Amino acid sequence: MEQSQRRQHLVVLLLSIWFPSLLAQTTPSLRPSPTPTSQSPERLKFRLAGHPRKHNEGRIEVFYKGEWGTICDDDFSLANANVLCRQLGFVSATGWAHSAKYGKGSGKIWLDNVQCSGSERSISVCKSRGWGNSDCTHDEDAGVICKDERLPGFVDSNVIEVQVDERKVEEVRLRPVVTTASRRLPVTEGVVEVKYKDSWVQVCDNGWTPKNSRVVCGMMGFPHERKVNKNFYKLYAERQKNYYFVHSVACLGTEVHLAACPLEFNQGNATETCAGGMPAAVSCVPGPEYAQNRAMKKKLKTSSTVRLKGGARPGEGRVEVLKGSEWGTVCDDRWNLQAASVVCREMGYGSAKLALTGARMGQGIGPIHMNEVQCTGHERSLLNCNFKNITAEDCKHTEDAAVRCNVPYMGYEKTVRITGGRSGFEGRVEVLRSSANGTQYWGLICGEGWGTKEAMVACKQLGLGYSNHGLQETWYWDGSNVTDMVMSGVKCTGDELSLSQCQHHKTVSCQKSGARFSAGVICSETASDLVLNAPLVQQSVYIEDRPLHMLYCAAEENCLSSTASKANWPYGHRRLLRFSSEIHNIGRADFRPKAGRHSWVWHACHGHYHSMDIFTHYDLLSINGTKVAEGHKASFCLEDNECQEGVSKRYECANFGEQGITVGCRDLYRHDIDCQWIDITDVKPGNYILQIVINPNYEVSESDFTNNGMKCNCKYDGHRIWLHNCHTGDSFSEEAERKFEKYPGQINNQIS
């Protein structure tokens, strides 16, 4: 039976090769013969739109010739949907929708009678009537439902960006007119100029309003505008020859780009179109992060109810809001640039450059507080916008909304570079320094003490995302003519915008000098993000009195308290506080051990390899922060135990397999395995705090270290133990978190 089917397939295949026209004529055509489009796929953009919908479904829209448009549902098929879903960054389609299920679009209907086989790399090579040739209305707009699994490495999806006609306004800048001001960054005040045919031209200020200034300030990365001294600029204008390109601007103040405002352009002589006026000038108020003096920094405050998490660059991240005393995320249904701009300004940045959907900045944890957010753009806080409360069926964390804001230009990238690496994302770090005579030169950073957080700041300063590794030796990279150490003792918190803002020695002191011992980085656009399942710890906790004769392996791996060495082995027991811990990777890159498998350590007693010396700290603290008991947890097996729907397991420890935690997967350490405990034999009854910290030494890069710690209130009566109020370190408000102040034990892991 199988052989006859194979023969039939072979005959069909040969016929299709020898007589392609023969097979094409077997199906009568009822419409004009469709033709492939000629548009290059690289020049097209795609997005999902409409309502109601999830992040992986919606009305399909195509950006072609500077305009967004829709696709008609005539002849639409699952094969078409497969092609389009791949172009949106999903692996495939699970269905499609007709008759404007997600609402009617607007503008052009770009494609009609599209016929794909399903294997095409772009909708542009499928047959159709041709671009803009349609007999449909928007009542027939097609939609797609994509499988909620991303193509590896696909980044150009789930992005809502401002679409402007670059023929109108290509670029906008503020040009300072005072010489000293032009040297200071950021530039907060100046004449508004727009790019036109490779030159900068002015905007007439006749009818110029604060709303126009608000839009310009937002583009420059500033949250607010302020009055400008017009008399000063009038004197300046009288001495200059101005070329007016724009002579009327009428912004509403909610636009994210000047080109989105109604504009009138000069038609005749450019110097005669601003009668009685002068060049428009704007003054902006910077956010506290970019304020130029301390007094201003204290005066300016950002929101305490909205924050950005998981971003690699300043002014970007997953949007989280505080409701009650708990932080939660925002669902991306109806998420747009207006809402994103409200967030950006609230955080002390400018208007939104991008609104991001589909957890593009990683998935949050805990509650989802807001859905279908609708802002006018004038609100002072996202919480002032209209929104719907969430039910369990509405959204998942795969739909968390994020933003990328306009931020002030600081020129930080001009004072650092990386060289010698195999790509532009890695190399030896070199910083710009000025000599006594004012000349500038490049120098190295001492590798001693250089780690993940310092490398994070260097990558951020260069605009290269996160750090995969901070390297203390770089002898294996090509040498350069830069050999002098100019910076040492660098210590960063990770929040700094440049290495110069980190602590460092006033005078260079480096024991190992020379280029081979200088600091290096390997940067990456994405990073992992580990977080503990706090409720599971609370639910699974119990006490076990375990006989010493069953603890030899645990003692060998240093999993018991120091007094265990004085016990009467093999008689007696140790009292163990046991619990399960489940570690989720909610970031955008797999969590991998820093050390290569060639350097993993074999432990024969337990029969496994340790890929990291310390993966987790387990500690019991007194109420005043003194550590009374501890556990040391090596990562004896980093692997994928469970994964969310649509995510495949990649890492398994068996047979010396690769170790790691895939994005969207969880590594479970059950309560009944060795070393999954704290030895509390010597602990007296009382009230305590249980603290767990993952990746405590920052050995592996993560997009967010603030959620690596977990704490619980703990009550021990000498026989039983209770945990309550278990939560990750950044999930509660500051007021609620005061119950768990920052204890020294979290930093040094030493018993006081």
C-alpha cells in the first residue's frame, strides 16, 4: 500500500517538473489571474491590530509605501496565515479570521485574493491582485491567530512605533545658542530645527503654543516644557539669517513626534514666511535622572506607583503598577503609544518611542493589575487612565506590556569603546581620559574585581544591551596599542548610566598590569531573569529530624551547620528545615552556568556535577537581621523540569548533559532531596525571617537582580514551624517592605 502511494507521489512530482502548466490548468480560475507582488520583504512591516484580541492574534496590517493597510479575506487560507505569522515572529498559525472579526481597519486595503502555498518567506512573493488593487471594503479585513511560540532570535515583532512621513519631518533637534550651553549635556533649551535635504532649517514661532513645546520636549527625552525667554531669542534672531521650512504647527500635545502634528510648509521664499515672528525656541524640564544639579534632582520626583523592569537601556522596560501594596503588570490588550507616553513622562523621560506587547521585556510575576488601558495622553499617571480590571481568563504574563522611551542624549557612548573581540558585542574595555595638557587618549580598566554588574554598565553605556560576561583577563583577544591602565577598583550597582558614575580608585592601583589583565565584556541584546516561586516555599515547608547515618554525603558537600562536625557520628540526628524551591526563568535568554562543562566538579557521593559553586543561599535570620542558621546550595543540576505551554525542554543533567534553564521553564528542587534544607539543630524557638537568594554572587548575568531574593516571616515553637507572607524582594510597596529591612546577612552570607 505504501509503495503504490509513493509511486503516485513520484508521478505527480515528475509531472509538475516536466509539465508545470498542465497541473496549473486542472483547477479552473474564476478570477483574474493573480500575480506575485514585487515588493521586497525587507521593506515591509507587519503588525496585529484590532479588538478584542490577545497578543498573538488580530487584524493583520501591512506597512507599505509609508502607509499601514489591511488584507482582504477573499481567497484567504491557513497557508496565508502561516506565512504572515512567521513574518510576525511566530512559528506558525493555528487559524485565521474573516469579515473584520477584530474590527474594521482604515486606510488602504493593500492586498486582495492572496494565495500562498504556506512555505513562502514573505507574503510579498505570494500570488495576489497586486499592491493596492482590491474590490473589497474594510468589512472584509482578514485576521490571523498565531501559535504562541516565538521564532528563535526574532526581534522585530510586538512593536507599536510612531509612523511618520519622513518626507514631512525627518529629524528634530534643539540647537543651543549660548556657547557654554552647547558643551553641556543634555541640551534642555534652544532653537527648534528640523532636518530638510541634508541641512537644518528653522520653524516659525507665529502661533507657537506650549502644546507644541511639549511634543518637542517629549521627542528630546524630557517629560515637561517650561516658558522660554522670548526677548533673548528675539535679539539672537535679529543677528542671524534664518531659513524657515515650517511656518505653522498645531499640536494637541499628545503626539509623540512633531511630524504627527498638523504642519504647514513654506511654498515660496523661505526667508519671508515668518512675518513678525522669529525661530521657535523651546525650554524643557529634565527628569531627575538627567537633572544637572542636586537641588533640581531633589525637587523633581518620579512616580512611586509605576516602574519599569527588565530593560537593557535607560528608559525602557516592562510596565509595572502598584495597587494596594503589591506590584503587578499591565496587559497589552489595546496598548498603544498614548498610554506608553503617559508611563514614560511619569517616569521622568520623554514621550514613548515604542509601545511593546507580548512580554518583549520579559514576563512579570504576581498579579496583572490593568487591562485595555486607554489614555488621552494628558494624564499625569497611568493609573488615571481608563482601564478594565483583570479576571483570571483575561490575560497571561506572556501579554505583559512594555515601553521604550525617548531619553536625553548624553554622549556617554563616546567615552568608552570595546576592542579586540570577535564581534562588535565583545572586547577589551577602553575608556577616554584627558591628560593635564587637555589632550584626550584611550586607556584600560584593571580587571581586578571586575564582574557582572560592572560589565552591565559598560554594555549599557555602549548601547549594546546586557552583559553576558564580565571578564577579568583578556589575553586571548588581539592586542592593541592601548596598554596603560587608567581606571581601577571599579564597583557599580548596575544602575549607573556610565562607568564614570561608578565608584573607582582615585589613583590607579592594579597588581596585575598589562593588557592581558584588563577588563573585558561580552554583551548581548537579551538576558535571563530568575525568580523563585514564593508560594511554593510557604506551602511545602516542614521539619525533619534526620539520622546522622543518612547525612554523610550532605556533610561532605558542606550542607550542615558547623556544629555537625562535633556530633557523635553515626548516632543522633540533625533537625532540618525543609522546603521545595522552584526557579522560573522569566527573562529573554536561557540561564547558563558561567563555567564551561570542562571545569564542572564531579561529586561522587551524590553522583552529579556541580556547574556553579554557589547557586542559592538559604538563611534563617533573627528579627534584628542576625543570621542564626544557613544553607549552602551548589547548582548540582540546572535543568528544565517543567515548561509553559509551547516551550520545549532543552537542558537535562542526565548522562553529563547540558545544564541550564530555558526561557519559560522551571527548575524544581524538591523538599526531599539532599541539601534542600537549612540545618536548624541549634536554633532556639522564636520569630525569624527565612531568606532565599538565587545567584547571590551575580556569577551569571540577569536582566533584573532585584527579584532574586525571597523572604518569609517564620515562627518556630521548638516542634513545629510556620511560614507566612512569603514574597520576592521587589513585589511589595516600600511601606510593606519595611517589615523586611535590608539585612547584612543578605550581602555576606556569614552567620553573626
